[in-house]
Amino acid sequence: MPDAPMLRPEDLTACADLLRVGSKSFHAAALLLPRRVRDPATALYAFCRLGDDAVDNAADPREGLREMQQRLEAAYKGAPMDHAADRAFAAVALSHRIPRTLPGALIEGFAWDAEGRRYESIDALHGYCARVAGTVGAMMTLLMGVSSHAALARATDLGAAMQLTNIARDVGEDARNGRLYPPLD
């Protein structure tokens, strides 16, 4: 893994501005975090937000997905693309030793969205939730300096539970957008 670049204040400000508009819940909740966690969490979440938007808002979600995979690769090579969220994420991922498999699994979950995957059972839906939200819980735990297997497992569970809550809240909106997350069985 290359040396971690510094988290630049101007990149952090750009990430916070992105979240202020695109992720109001996170932006508000982040204010409760101590700065040592809030700043890297803002960088992490901005990159995640860009990934979600790249798939949800793209004319061709598969192209948005390819772009995010390239951005992830570049960040982990220590040569992030020229975007504030990419530079900030690269700095945070490398300095906090976030394994590439975690954001990689998140992007895999986005791929499932891009292909319009449906879930036969609650167990199958849990696999999706673990990817798109459990990974974020695990990454947040690492940002907080906690790396025990038990803590990471509970953080993954919490992230997945929060995603299930979002699914229940957004079932109508998702259906209007052609997505069906509740288990078919």
C-alpha cells in the first residue's frame, strides 16, 4: 500500500458541501461526531455518495459502475482521480488502513442495483444490505480506531439494519424507480 497522502482542508470542505446537499441525514449526524472521526467520515461518506449517485443517476448505470471501480483502483494505488472526494477518500482509506475489500463490496452492492437484482428471501436481501451499508459500518468502525472482529461484526450488523430501515421507508419511491427490495417470498 502506498504512503497515505494528507487529507487536504479544501477537499474536506468540498466533501462536506456535497453531503450538505446530497446526504442531509449524514451531514446532520456527523455534527455529533468528534472532529477526529467527523473529518475522515465526511471524506468516506462523500466517496460512497458519489458511488451511489454514479449508479442511480447515470443514463447507463453500468458505465457509472465502471467509473467507480476505476476511481476505487486509483485511490488505492495512491493516485486518486482529480476530484475532492477521490483525493479525500484515498487519504482516509490509506491512513486508516481500510481494506480495499470493504469499498469493493460496497461497489458490488451498487452493481446489484445496476442490474436490477431482486431478492427471493430475507437472507438474500441481507447479503445486499451487508454490501451497501454493512461495509460502511465496518469502515466507520475502523475510522474510530476500533478493529476487533466482534466490533466490526456488530458495526456491519448495524449498517445492514439501517439499510433495512431505509428500504422500509422508501418502498414506494423505490417502486416508482423500478426497484423492489422487499423479499419476494
